[in-house]
Amino acid sequence: MSTVPLLHSMPHRRRAAVGFVRLAALSVVVAWLALGGGCSRGSATGGFSPTWTPSATVSASAAPTLSPEQAAARATALAMEPPDPYTPQFTPEGAITAATYFLNLYPYVYATGDIDAFEKMSDDNCGFCRKVMANATARHESGGWADPWVQETTPLEYLVDDTDSNRYVVRTQVISEAHTAHSEDGEPSAIEASDDILLVQIYWTGSSWSVEAVEAVGPEDRSDSE
């Protein structure tokens, strides 16, 4: 089902002050979005609390302590294809596409340790972004990895700053299947399946989109329609 998205404003936030105005504090009704079928799929490595895992430049050879099966699993993870690139556009649909693409990079970053595209979209003040990149890099540099997993990302609604139309907040649902992370010696850690509602605060710089913040919405803040 496709509906026309409505623009709704949120209180002004200065460019340097990266943070969120909670959706629950807004009394307006926001339209549901169905963008290109509503969801996009990809593989990944670890829930949206970036507390562990992969990184930037990664060694091509597996750690010598790995069994042949573990080495093969690691090679499979490192060979994961990135999400299809997108063309930055300064439109509501462009903001939604950019936020979806950024979230779909999450599994790829943890599986491969390649943070280049993720870093290019990350604002310097984005704490979530920095933590993901640091965790992924540390794990991969030590020889660890995360097995690719299926992630479904569905944009739900968006808000636009009423005093700075370059800033959007895109609300999304991200469903990740259970998967496994590995330490440098191949020791596995089970990562449970998750179903998260995330707010992605994104800013148009004049030529591209920059992610200022990512925040999980608690159960008490979820819409009754979900």
C-alpha cells in the first residue's frame, strides 16, 4: 500500500548540536511511507547496539589458529557485497533513501571491516557512527569477523526541521536475523534476532547526506499501529 508522505516539523536544532527531539513529544500524525516496496534486504553482523565487532582495513589472511571451516567462514564474510549505491538527492525521498542505505551498511561493516562508505556518511559528532566504526575496526584488526546475516530495513515516516529544512529525521524499522560473531581465534558469540525502531537524523550538506545521529526508540515510544 502506498500513501503520500506528509511533511511535519520538529523544533529547531542547530547544526553543531547533534541530537534528537523525541517523536513521542510531537502531537502531529505522520504518514506511513511505502518506498520502493517498503523494505530492503542485506546481510550483516550484530544488533543495533554497537557494543562489539568488525572494522576498517582488514588483513586478507585468516588468523593461523582458525580451522579450515572457520577460515572459510571468515573469507565468506570478507567477500560480502556492499549495498547498492544510491544517488544523493535533496528531496524527502532522497533523505529516506540515504537513511535506508546507511542502515544497510551496518551488516556490511561488521562482516567485512570496510568502513569507508559508512565513514563518508557519518557526521563527526555522530556517537553511534564512531562507536560502530571503532568496534568493527578493532574486531577485524584482531582477526575476528561476523557472519553475514539478513537484515530488513523499512522506512516508516519522516520529520523535517521547521527552521532548517536541510535536516530530516527518518523513522525506520530494522529486523535482523540471529547470527554469529567471531573473535580472533574463531570463538563464536551468538547474536539474537532483533526488531528495532530507529531514528536516523540526517542533514543535507549541499551535495550529499550526512548522518548526525542514530537512536533506538523504546517500546513505550512505539506507535500503537506497529
